[in-house]
Amino acid sequence: MVYLGGHPPPSPQEGKKHFQKYMEWPHSLGDAAISPANPLKNTHSIHSDSTVTPGGTTTMSGFTILEAESMEAALEVAKTCPFLDVGGSHEVSELIQKPG
């Protein structure tokens, strides 16, 4: 589950309230949250000509790895994430395990 976009809460008080809600969310998932709430920062892009520029080409700001029985189950979990409360969105993908 990838985190996209979002807006900071409008006040420090709202920020604390949202952060608390967000920190409680992975705990509510139990064992399904394999690697919850991995924020990304200091993104750089490496282009096909090997040049490097600061910043990303997407609004991806983090990810969570979930274990779910199906894509539908993973989507239902993603719908409960408090990141949606701050205008963010998610992309949910299946992680393919490589052999070996």
C-alpha cells in the first residue's frame, strides 16, 4: 500500500490528533501489518541518462506492507487508514515473491 499526496493538518493540535490516530491504526491491524507506516523523505530521481535530480516524479510519501487473504481484503484495510483523512490516497498492489 503506497501513500500518495495528502496535506498537513491545519494546526499543531490537529496534527497531534491525526498522528495519534495514525499510530493507533497499524496496531489495530494486528499481524496483518507486516511493515506499517514507512515514511519516505529526501527523494531523488535517477533518469535514463544517469543524471540525478532532487525530488520525485510522483507524490509517493511512504508505504505499508500488509498481509491479506485477497486484494479485496487489502482494499478494505486501506480504506480504514487515517491518511485518507488528510486528503491523501493509496495505491494498493500485490507484492510478488520471487522464487528462491
